[in-house]
Amino acid sequence: MTSLAVSDIRFAPANALLRSKGLLGWVIANYGDLELRCLQVRRTAEGRYAVGFPSRTDSNGVMHPIVRPLDQMARAAIEAQVLGELRRRGLLPRESQARPNRTSRSQDKSRSTPS
């Protein structure tokens, strides 16, 4: 796979209702000689930021991608560039601020001393 740069990133924020459901907004960006439209920027239930690619749903309820990366490496490269640029602009928190500092219950149990 040839490494391509994402450029000319434009962001449109979602309204308050959609943001409360994790959708932060949409991105239009150039990727090589292609223009990618309607990329979704979301915050996952785990608190991670992710980029979703557009799809359509047919009459049987089956989703079909309109545009998508062909492999995980391409997906990660596009996501890293888009999220990195949005962080640079101050539209997303820096990675260190994005992840809540939590310990798992199993770690908590292993640290407790029996009484």
C-alpha cells in the first residue's frame, strides 16, 4: 500500500443532541486524488475518538460502504491524520486528556488487603 497524506481537512460540528450521543461532527478531506466526504468523528463508549466512513442502508436494512479503507493500516493512517489535525486545531483534546484515568475492578481487588 502506498502511504497517502490526508489534506485540506474541513470540519463541521454536530448539534448538541448528536454530540450527546457521541457524534462530534463530520469531515471532508482530500486523500490523494480523492475527496472524502461525510467522514464521521465520534467519541466511542470507551472514550476513544474514531473516524467512521459513510455508508448507505438498502431496503433490506443491510449497510453498504460508500467509501472505505481497504485495510486496517489505511484506516489507522487516515484516522490518525484527521484526529491529529483536529487536535492541533483545538477541536479535540490531546490524547493524554482524551482517555479517562481509570483502574479496573480486578486491579482494585488485587491491591486490597484481606481483613
